[in-house]
Amino acid sequence: MPTASAAPASLDVYAWPEVQASLDQQGWAMLPGLLDRDTCDEVSAWYDTGAWFRSRVVMARHGFGQGEYQYFAYPLPPLVATLRETLFPRLTPVARAWNARLGIDTAYPETLADYTAACHAAGQLRPTPLLLRYREGDFNALHQDLYGTLVFPLQVAVLLSEPGRDFTGGEFVLTEQRPRMQSRAEVVPLRQGDAVVFAVHHRPVTGTRGAYRVNLRHGVSRIRSGLRHTLGIIFHDAT
């Protein structure tokens, strides 16, 4: 049984007003060095243990791309639980501000425990944090992680492998679709241990008539060589 005892970097080291500004401006923000190299390597090694997981998904069987991932089971590994619990209150101010700008009447509690209780009351009982694995030729098609009626509008991905050393290709890609405009694509320049916070499905943009909604999707470009692992932190549970 893996220990899962490593701790993430203190979230106090990040300039959260700048994180919020980046999310408002482009729909994503980076948290450099959230996990150190040893922790990244430990978490990547979990994939083959089977100890922490509830299910495994082979992407090609569902038209999601190529590669595979495993969803963690409750109780989550302490590291994953800590990341989820400590990031949630840092991101709820952004979630509330976005909903207010879009006129969405959805409130978010102060703690993840209360939000999880709301998910479970709505029939969303299965945890959604996941560990993804990509080999040469694999990719993740553009998508949105929507698992039920309740959707927290932000999520986090942590790159566990080092580009250029462990793999080549495999860039994290976001696309944004504004009304009556062509889609815009952006590549997020992650290194091992870096995290990206990004919009799950939409974000507000200010127009001439006030805020309007733009849709975002995310994915991973084709792996040209090597092995790539990613830890995904999603805050709403699944039906």
C-alpha cells in the first residue's frame, strides 16, 4: 500500500489576486511547483498499485482519445484529499464572482466537506479526482468534466512527469469558443510539479452589454514519445 503521505507546497506562496486575475482574463492560471519531484514520482507510481482506485477507463473504448485513467475511491489518498480540501476555499471566491457576473443563482459553501455533502444529497456520490496515463501515440480529446447537476466551475491538473525527460509532445491544450467567433486555442507551458487551474465548462467575459458566457474545453495533444502522468483534481462528485 503506498503511503500517499507527501505534502503539497503551501498555498500561501501563491499570489491569489494574480491567480484570480489570470482566470478572469484567460480562463486558466498556473500554480508553479505545487508538488516536488519526489512527490510527483510517488503519485505516478500509484497507477500500477490499484490500491487507491474505484475504476479504470480506457479512452479509446469511449471515443475520448487514446490512453487511460483511473478514478480514486473514497477515502482519497491523504495527499489528494489535502489538495482538494485546501484548494477549494481558495477558488470559491472566483466561482462566486463568476456566477454573480453571469446571473447564475448557485451558492458555494465555505468548505469542501459541505459542498461534498450537497453533491451526495443530489445523488452525486462517486469521487472524481483521477490519475491519467499517456504513452506514445496517446492523446486526450477536447472535453469538459461534467458529472451531474452540481458542477464546481474550476478544476486543477498537476503534471507529474517532466517534459523532454519523461515524454515529448503531450501539451495541455485549452480552447475557448466565444459567440459568433472562431475558437481560440492555447497551450499551457507546464513543467513537472506545476499545476494549472482552469474553467470546467464556461467563464464570464465582459462585452458591450455586460458579461456573457464563453465555453472552454481542454485536452492533451498527442504524445510523441515516453510516458506522461497527470493528477486531476475535480471538486464535484459524479452520479
